[in-house]
Amino acid sequence: SIPPDIGNLEKLVVLNVTSNRLSSLIPASLGNLTGVIKILDLSNNMLEGRIPGEIGNLRETIVLLGANLLTPPAPIGVCKIATVQND
């Protein structure tokens, strides 16, 4: 699982946990990484639940969420992210 305190890592530029069979919720604290993280790749896991609205704060981040078990709909703030992939 992704620990909730990951959003406290003030120098985290890339988080790539693709294909690790993670099966937790996406921590809302990732939204704290605004202006820091450039690439957030959570694809090809077994993440479930809804995408936290806080992820919409990552407007300058490439966010990859495809091939998970996420529950629609995505929060409206996610639409403001420059690059989101969920296929």
C-alpha cells in the first residue's frame, strides 16, 4: 500500500509504483505535493476506491492511473490536471 504520509515528502519529484500489485486507496495526501512532483505513475496496480479530490491539486503533474480498480466518477478537479491517463 501507499503510506498516507507520502504527501510529506517535500522533495519527491517522481513517484513510479507501476506494476507493484498495490491494493489500497490512493492517499489524499499526494495532493500536498503541488509544485513538487512532476510524474505520478500509479498505473497497473489494484488500487481501488475513488480518486481523492486532492489529486486535482497536481495541475502541473503527469498523472498515470490506468489499469486499476478505481471507482468512477473522477473528481472535477482532476479535469484541471495538464496530463491524466486512465485507460
